[in-house]
Amino acid sequence: MGKRLVVIGGVAAGTKAASKAKRENMDLEVIVLTRDKDISYAGCGLPYYIGGLIKERKELVVRGPEEFEIEQGIHVLTRREVTRIIPDKKSLLFTELDTGAIHEIGYDYLIIATGASPVLPRLPGIDLQNIFTLRTVQNAEDIRCLVEEGQVGKAVVVGAGFIGLETAENLVLRGLEVTVVEMAPAILPGYDEEMAKYVENYLVEKGINIKTAVKVCGFRGDPEGRVKEVLLENESLEADLVIWAGGVRPNVQLAKDAGISLGPTGCIAVNEYQETNLPDIYAVGDCAENYNLLTQEPVWYPMGSTANKTGRIAGLNLGREDKADFLPGVLGTSIIKLFELQAARTGLTEEQARNQGYDVETVIVPANDKAHYYPGYRQIITKLIADKKTKRILGAQVVGEGVVDKPIDIIVAMISCQATVEQLARLDLAYAPPFSMAMSSTIMAANVMMNKFTGKFASLNPRELVKAMVNHEVLVLDVRTEAEYFIKAIPGSLNIPFNQLIARYSELPQDKKIVVVCKVGKRAYLTLSTLRKLGFNDLAILDGGIESYPYTLE
């Protein structure tokens, strides 16, 4: 008689694990139990269904239970909630949600893919109508119905992570007035402040009202029980639709009750083969811990890409003594599109790298994604993070209206190979005007970093410059033309165009640090060389120039 695998949960990780296990062992009986109606759906596509870019509900549902049964011989039982795992008996209890009937089923192997659930605090008014989380297809369908029926006009999205911002974008495209409220000081967790601020400014220009470092305290409704106001600490916002996207937490209570160990992140602890501490029990997807590829410390990245990878690893290694594959770690690589802007990141942020004890160096480099003379080129900004001691690449963030997935994936590959900045700069990347500049944005960033390593110049990033200006530690010298300076400039900066520098350098103080600013950095670098020859020593360049400066301009 063949052995039985039971998978608790579906969506990405559970169905991937079940499918891979069945392909590896056709004699294996595979049963998937899920409390949801939909077994396999594209959770990352839910905001686009609300926005109407994805037209039909069926486009979100990858496969139904019948397809799993017919195509793969996997038996899927929906609307079943597992209530207890009994490791000693190798069995579990589950309840049929539609009838209340309770059943016990045995297993030889068990994969836990219970995912994560939205964190919805018990605030006053939280039970009012038209307050939604966005985790299932049904959530998206309910929100879309309200929007299409014209019942809502003002929306508040709580949470400025990926799902929150994507939902805000799609509600704006539907014609709603949208405010995003974020408790953290900046939007987009996983990005450094100046990069997140750049994205925030763009979204404000697109009509989204964004409030950061603000806490939601409750909600107020109308006589019919529908939400009408979102109560903040010092004000209130009108809203007839609220999307709560304030984060998720892993569903681990079932595993914990069974004696399965949790890790420091609060998720199920697993090894590189997705095995838990109990024999023949695996955990995958959003309920399981990951390891950071750079630090080898436990982390939690609840993303669809990671869920699919962990599901595959568990299904591949199920019951094998000779393990076929493993997941050495992840980098938290992610990407998002907001209107015409794209943002991608991987590895450690500057702050994370410093907290890990690295001697950190960073650069911010604006460039084009294609040749400047090729129609349709767009600017992107690359922030590269590296270790001064080893010269290894630690992380990167790329934002802009141009192509960002190719640059970030190149950097992912280099980090995964423990490459140095010099090795990144020497890559022989593909070039033709429709695809890249002759010197790609990624190689440009690496070259700038190498120049910093060799002491050719020092720089301040935008965040550091703001702090230095507040403390009156620097003079900001803008060497752009008078016309450029008139359009936008850093408050309090001195404008001496580059071609006037020799004639006017006496206007500069000898006893104060001078930070040179231009459009993207080239003229600033040339200015630095000139000022050194003229006897100035305490000099730096603003990383990325005015094009990358996300703070107040006048």
C-alpha cells in the first residue's frame, strides 16, 4: 500500500508542495485540506482585480479542486479546517465547515502550509461595514463590487507596504480619492529612507494623499453601520471604504500546539530542506521561517516567490534520505509597479548592513535604462550597498520609470555568488540602444562605488545632507546653470555655475565642509577636482545629485 501525504493549506506553497511531491512519487496518495473555497489563486493579483486590469474572477483562480484531481491525482478537500495535529499517532483532526462534522485522518508525511493572516487590531468601530482586509479572492470581489456600483468615493488604505500601495494605485485608477496611512516613518518597508521618499513624492504627484508616522485609533460610522470616518491621533479622515493592509502574522498556533518548534521570528522553524523538529513534518510558505543568505540569520519574507520555492523543496525531499535540493537562503528580493514607477530591492538595506556590523559604503547613481537617443528611455536610480573591508555587495535598491527588474536581478545573482563590486563592474552585459546604455546603469553604479573605495571622492547621501544642513555643518554648492538652479534647488544652497568656478571660488569658505551638487553627479565630480587644486580639502558630493534628492526643494 502506498504512503500518504497530507498538506494543510493551499494557495502557493501548499499546492506547489503537493504537486511536486506527486510528480516525484506517483504512488504517493496526496490529500490537500484547506478551509478556503479557492484552493489555488493568485494572491498578488488581487489589487489588479479591484482596479479592473484583471477582468474576470476566474483569471485569478489558477486551478480548482477538480483539475488537481483529474490532472494530477491529488485529492483536494475545501472548506475543511484542521483543528489538531497528533504527531504520536501521525494523524490530524479536521472539521467540515459547512456541516460541522469532525474527522480524523492519518498521514505518513505532513506539510504545513497554513500561511499568514491579516493583523486586524480590535479598534473602536473595526466591525463597521466597508472595512476590508485583502487576503482572498472573495475580499477583492467584495471591494470591487462596491467600487463598480458607485457606493464609495473616498478610500483610506491603512499600511504602505506592497499590497497597500498597489491597492491605493488601483483605487485611484477607479476614480476614488485615496489616502494612505502608515504608522512607520516611511512607506515601503525594506527600502532606505531616501529611496522610499522618492517613491512617496511620486505617488503624491499622482494624487494619493500619504500620511506617515501616523497611528489609526478607530473608526466612526453612519446610522446604517457603514464606515464614514477614520480616526487618527490628531485628526480624522472621511472614508466610505477602508482597506486594512497593516501587515500579516503567520498562522502557527496549530503547529505550536502539536509541539512543533517556532523560531525567533515567531514562524515555524525549519532547516534548509523545510523539515521541522518533528519527523516527517515539513512547513512551507508564509508560516515558515527563512534564512537570510547574507547573514544566515532567521528571517521572515512572506512573499509568493519564496512560498513557491519552499513548497518545491519540501515536495522534492519528502521522505528521502538522499536530499535532492535545498534552499540556502533568501535575500528578500522584491519588486513593485506603481502607475509608471517601478521599485525593486534585494539584500540588506544600509541600516540593516550597519546593524550587522559591516563597514558600509553606499552610492546613489541616476542613469537611463536605455540609450538616451532611443525613443522611450526612462531614468532609474540605483542605490548600491557594499562592505568597505571585503568589497562585497550587500544590497541594492532601484527605482524609476525605466526598467528595474533586469538591474536588480543582476545584483541578486552577484550577491548570491558572494561577488565584489569590482566583479560587478567587469560583467559583460548585453548592450543595444533599445535595451541598455553602452555602460549600463548597474555597471555605472559599481564604477562609482569603486571610485569611492579608492578615495577619489567622498559623498553624502540625501539623508545625511539634510542632517548636516540642519546642524549647519556644511555649505551646499550648486554648480548647475542659473536656469537649472532657478527651476529647483536645495534651500540655502549657493549657486556658482561650473563654468564660473575659477572666477568666483573666492566666495567659498575655507573653514567649512563644502558639498557639491549638480544634476546627477558628473559636474560635481569635476568641481571636486578643481576645488582641490585651488586648495579646498573638506569636500564631498551629493550622491545622485538633484535628480535623486527627495526632500524639500525650492
